[in-house]
Amino acid sequence: MSKDDMLATVDLLLAEARRVSHLTVDPTLKREVVSYCNETLAGLKAAKKATEDDSARNRLLAAELAVMGASAEMQMWQHLEDGDCEGAWGCLVEAEDAVHAAGIAHVDGSAYQVDAQRRLMLEGTLFPPQVFMSTGMIVERDSCSICSAPYDECDHVKGRAYGGELCTRNIEQAKMLEVSIVEHPSDRRCRVTNFDGFDTMTLAKEQPANQVTQG
Amino acid sequence: MAETTDYIDVAKRASELGLQLPEGVVFLPRGFATVTTAGELLNESDAIDLVKLLRAEGVTAGMTTLGGQNLPSISEHDILVHLPVVLLQAVSPTAVALMVDVLGNYVYALIAGVFDKPRVKVEVVVQKKPGTYKSVRYEGSIEGLSELRDAILEVAKDE
């Protein structure tokens, strides 16, 4: 499939994901979207391989990230159906991060930002406010995911796309400096999970370990 | 809004700490004006990215070094952008405009979609002549960064 055909397929897929992403919609339809996402991701990877144009690869990467986000959002609903709040939260964060990355990967990725706003609304509606943690570290050794050079010695910038791949700064050795409670962590999966005996997700009182009854 | 005040003699302070200052736009390490020894200095993680982005725009940029080695950098896993203090030494108005654009785009890319109204807090130190430095501090919206650019250019020409 050509790049343009792939992108048109992605647009249709994302429209379907938005259509079924509601609490009352039949779970089967959400599972179908996940399956459709997996097929589309395989097609996007193949299309990326087939082109040598860096900009085209980055455009396909942006679409890939948007599809990954849609798949994670559908899986969030599945976790909620199963009563797995932790898993649902993890999927929502993954979906939010993916669409944010899509916007940086390629200028056309900004078209997918409509999902970012919708997911923020879902977050506020489905989950109680969370308290987050953040670590501060002194980096002793790191490398660039694109060229493997020490990160301060190459020209690649973390979060940007190069030839269809996102650049990350791989921290290989670091000294822990502090852990803080923050409002806006870079990884929102780092959160306080219970406080004063209450689960911060369900707000239910947790049973002390020695009082948990064995099934 | 941008505010202008006097700043310490950067070259003298760097010399006291044994630091080498490269030319052009320099990102000063955290604690530059306050630490007792150079061993306490840390480069902001964001400084590394900003140097790369400025160089990609053709602007001479770098970070202070100690004995020819880069200082250790600090990595903080919150999403707030820890903008380092920026030192401008004999840079052109074009380079100032590029620097402000790069800062704005960098912050926007990191926090767009996270905050409704992203805000920037940055301090830029302008070398007016050897031994004389002025600090321009800006806190406000990304869209308002043109105020910072205008304040820097005003300080630079105000002899």
C-alpha cells in the first residue's frame, strides 16, 4: 500500500476508534478496533521500510504513534470492564503520550492532537486526581538511541524523529539525587498508589496484609 | 513581562570556578552564581538539547566546561522545562531572534497539550562590555516571547 493509502486507512481507523470510545459501546467493537490497529501498524512499518525519504518515514511514524494511541485507548476500556483500574490508567497514559509524540514526530502529526484533548477529558471523568512522583538524577553515562554516541556529543534531539525513529536519551548510569512529589511528571505512571491506607485509584480502604483472607 | 537588572561579572565568576566559557550563546550551569566550588555545578538536561537546536540553526552555542570536560547533567523527570540561564556574548540581532524562537518552539513541543496555557520562565544574561552584564528575566506565555527578544535587543544597544 502506498504512503497516502496508508494514511487514509489510518484516518478511517481513528474515526472508528473515536466512534466506539464510549463506556456504553459494545466491548466487541472495541476489540475489533484493537485488532484493526495491529494490522494497520504492520502495514505502517512495511510502508516505512519501503521508502527512503526521511520526511515520509517521519510522517508514517506520526501515524504509527496515533494508531498505537488508539489501540491503547481501546485497551483502557477493556481493563475497566475487567475492573483493572491500574491497567486502565497505564493504557490511558500510553495513549496520551503516543499522540503527544505524534505531534513532534512530524508537523502533520498535529492533526492527531484532537485525540489529546479528548483523552484529557476522559482522564478527568474516569479517574480521580492522582499524585505523581518524579526522580532527579545526575547522569554519569548516557547515549543517543539513534547513533549510540554519548548524548551530548551528537546532533540528535530526544523526542524528535529521524528516519522514522524517535530519538531517546538512554541513561545508562546515574546517581539518584532526590524523589519529589510533582504535579506534572514526565511519566504519569509514577504515582502514589496508596495513601493512609486508601487506594488512590479506587479510593477504597485497603485491608492490611495480615487481614487479607485467603480464597 | 521582561525585567532588566544588573548581573554578576560572568567572566570573573567563571574564572574563580575554573570554568571555560565558549563563544556565542552559552547555557550556564545550575548554581553558577551561588555555588562554593565547581564540583557542585550541574548542567540542566534541557541545555544539551538547546545547544543542539541552536547549532542546527547556525548559531554558535555551547556550555561551560571544566578542564575541557562537560559538567555532569541533571535529569529531572517532571515535565516542567528547566531552562538554564542563557549568556549572550557579542551575538547578532538575528541570532537573538533565532535563540528566542528556538526556546519558544522547544518549550511548546514539550508541554503542548499538557497545559492549557503553557508558560515560560527564563533568564538571559547579556554581556554589554568586558566585566559588565545585564540580566533580562521573562515570565509569561510562549506567544509573549517577542517581549524578551525586544528587551534583549534594547539592552544590547543601550550603551
